[in-house]
Amino acid sequence: MASLFIPNLNPVYQESRYFDARVDNKIPSEQYDEENAKEYYNNAEDILKWIAKKLKTSLC
């Protein structure tokens, strides 16, 4: 499941983390709107839930 979201989030992370990785030289507030931000946030949240679930099962 997480593998579905990671390819979408990786470029967003890199562009926001490393300013020289931006393709169009826009700052994040110019590049993403509220709808994009919510989608990326929800995807990241789903990944964190998936990781927490995997950690719980591996520790038992």
C-alpha cells in the first residue's frame, strides 16, 4: 500500500527539502495549492499508519 504513495511524495519531499532540486524554480507556496497539500498530507499520514502497523506486528 505505501508503495503506491511513495513515488508521488518523493519528488515533493526533494523539492521542498533541497531548493536546488526544483525544476521550475517556484517556491512551494507557489507550486502547490490547498488540494495538493491535503492529498500529500493524507498520503504521508497513510504511510505513517502503515509503518506503525508493520512495527507493531514485527515486535510481537
